[in-house]
Amino acid sequence: MSYNPLANVAAPAQPQGGMQGNQQNLLSRLAGPMPGQAPPPQQPAPTTAQATAAVRRLTAVMNAMREVMQSPGYGRTNIRPVLLDAASKLLGSRLLSLPEVMNSIGGVPDDPVQWG
């Protein structure tokens, strides 16, 4: 095993057969395309409308979560009803879809002690 001073933990030894997949992918991204190879397509920059929509969505979710966290008993009692109410408002405003809400709230336990 070799010692990694940055992580302050022992790092596993590298296999003798060459680089691992993640390291090879990183090197190929850093080096760029090989001669005769087409560069990978780049993601287009978001339009002004897309950026505005993203900021509005983020702001709405942050405001909803701020209300949830300011509710009495936050961290001591079951906040699922308050959380579901905030989620239903976001769902009603069509900022979030039902699958997004269900995936986000599905793992929240009733007892806040179980959350930590």
C-alpha cells in the first residue's frame, strides 16, 4: 500500500496491468481528442429564458424549504405534514413534477431522530 498524505489515509496499491478506467477517462479528457478523432460535442450554453427559469425554480424551492425549516418543532417533531404542504404548493405551481416530489420526500422518516 502507498501512503496518500493529502487524504491522510492509506490508498490501495495500483494494479500492475496499467491504469484503472477512471484514471484513463480523466487522462483522455485532459489530453483532448487524439489526432484524427472528432472532439466530443459540447453542451450548448443555456438561453436567457432557461437561466431565468432555473433561477426562479431554485428560488421557489429555497423559499419553500425556508418555510419548512422555520416551522415550530423543526428537528424535534414530525415535519412531514409541513413538508408535504410546501411540496403541494410547488406541485400546484408546476415548478416540480409529482415524481420529483415523491422521490425527494419518500425517504424522509416520521421521527426526526431517525434522519441523522
